[in-house]
Amino acid sequence: MTVLDRVRAISRSGPRLLVPLMAVRILFVLVQYVCSLVVLGAWPDPAAAACATAIGATSWLLVVTRSGPEKTALRLIPRARLLRADLVTFMRPLIFLVPLPLLAATAVGWLVAPDTDWVLFLAGAAYYTALGCNLLGIAVHRALGRPGRDVADYVVLTAAPVLFASLVWWAGLTPLGYLTGLAVFATLLDLALLRGLGRGRAEHPGVRRSLRRLLVGNIVLMGTTEVVTNAGTSLLYVELWAAGQGGQSADLYRAGQGWAMVIAFAYFLQRLFQPRLAVRLAGTGAAGGLIRSRAIARLSVWLSAAWLAGAAVLIGAGLLPDHLLLSLVLLISSRAPIFLLMSYCGYLLETAGGLRASARGATLGMASVAVTGLAVVPWLGATGAIYALGMKELVNGLIIMRATTSHRTHRAKDAHVEPSGLSG
């Protein structure tokens, strides 16, 4: 059975395989969410706010290390023929080596200034980088048709938040100790994932250069959407802190963690079926994917405009609940369907070959969030941060609608990131 046959079997296997894959992810996200609430409740308010700010400001690194490389692996590895092993070989360093400099910097921070905020930020960066690399590693195994490694890794990964949250309550572990422990745990799991990822066979320098260009092009373009989305969200925490309202970071983080469970599940479904969709939308099938993504973008633009207007009325008239956390949950929940629509739009667009259009829309969308946040966060605090996020789908949708009008042109421009001689 070929790699593509194994990947198709995973998608068709029904509850026998899909249920375990979904269950371990849901368990991990739920445990992580509950443990984050537990540890924030264990520390004094200043320490809890500092930890929430550090997590909120560095969590986008999870997407930097995971999103582009993971989607590239799931898109290219099943389609590759002779050079599949070489594609895997080029991804090996991304799985383990990337978190090591941040871990080393955190260790220096422990010795030099363990009570400062910048060391807490380093520990958060080390953890989310190591976690992203871990999720990339299991995606590579899944792209090779090995879902068993996926399930086992998630089960072990789920134990980490429980272990270190217990140490927070029973041993008085500080926020720095909590984040550092998680980072070390995830890095050790990254090392374990290297087993079974053999060395490639490409010896000719020209082949190596072509593979490198292929991977870098796909990683940058396919990762841009999620990277800038999460970076923009993290920037809102920084804007909240800079505006002197960092005390609201804990509530913003609590509300955001519940939403993160929904996002994680949606992204998992996309990743699970992406290898098969990539094959279906190759060649002439790409045009249908681009046309459908344009229709979804149009709908999202209208819904986003309506949400922004409605939220402005609720905020301006003081109709939101007085309890901050409840207000944030209400705003996030009402925006959720629009986010999921645009996420599916980008999923189709990228897989069909509209990588530049997706990357451009996401970048300009989050730039509008950052600018809006500068205007409303000092005035409205965490509520303004959620409102600013609503600009993303509006601007992103407008950019995608314009870009996909002449979809054949964009398909041709993106062709260089997938040379026909390197994929099947």
C-alpha cells in the first residue's frame, strides 16, 4: 500500500480511526484549558496576569512553528513520489532543533533575572515553539500514513499540563517554573518523534536546492494566514498591557481559551482531510476551489459588516453584561461562525493554489486589527480587543474577493511553489 493509499484509508476509515484521532485532541485541549484556569486561580492576581500576558503574547509562536510546515507536509508528502523521503529529511530539523535556542535563553534568564517579565516571555516562547514543533512532527507521521504515532503522542502530551498544574498547587511552582517545565517536556517529546523519519537519498546539489525552494515557498505562503492571525491576537495583549489595562489580560485569556478549543477542532478537521483535498483540487480541479472560496469570502464580508455594526451598538449603548468575562464570551461566540467561514475559505483557497491571495488577505486583515486595536483598546480595554478582531474577516474577505476574480492568473503565479517534477 502506497503512502497516498494509507492517507486515503485514514480519511475513509470512519469511527474506527477518526474517533480516536478526534478524541485525543479534544481531551488535550480540554485538559489544557482546565489546567490554565486552575493555575491562574492558584497564583496572586499580579502573577496570574503576568503569566496570562506572557502566554497571550507568545502563543502565536505555536502557529509559526506548526502551521506552514504542517500544511506543507500534509499537502506535499502524500503527492510526492521519488523524493518523498527527502522532503521528510528536510523537515527533521524543524521538529527538534528550533526550540533549543529559546530553551537556552530561558536557562540563562533563570540564572540572571528569574523574577523579571522578559524571562517569563522567553519561557512562554520556548513552550509554544516546542509544542508547535511537536504537532508538526505528528503531522509528518500522519502524512506518511502512521496515525498510531499521532494518538500516542497526544496522550503523553496531555499529561504535561496535569503534571505541572499539580506542582503549582502542591509544590508552589511559580509561573516561570510552570512554563519552563512545559517547554522541557514538549522538547523531549519532539526528540522522540524523530524515530522513524529516515534520511533521504538526494545527493545532487540542484535537487537539494529545488527541494529547499519548494518547501520554503510552501511554508511561508501556507503559514502566513494562521501566523499573522495569531500574531495579531498576541499583539492585542501587548496593546492592552501598554495601555495600562494589563489586569484585564486574565479575563481575555480565559475567554480566549474556550474559543481556542473550537479553533483547534476546526483546524484538526481541515488537516485530517487536506491530503485528499490536495489531490482532488490539483490541476483542473483548482478552478472550482477558487470559485467556491470567492463565494464564501463574499458571504463573510456581509456578515462581518453586520457584526461590527451590531457590536458597536451594543458597546456604545452599554447593553453588554457588566461582568467583563461574560461580555467577552458573548462577543467571541457571536463572531465565531464568521471566523469559521473565513477559515474554510482560506483552506480551500490555499489547497487550490491561491497561496498568495490567502497570504495577502490574512496579512492585511490582521494589519487592520492592529490599527483598530490602537484606537479602541486604550478606550474599551479587553472589549475593544475583541471588537478589533472583527475587522480581520471583513478586510480579508474583500482582498480574497478581488484576488480570485481572475483566478487563472493567480493559479499560474503560484505554480512555482509546486514544481511538477517534485510532486505526483
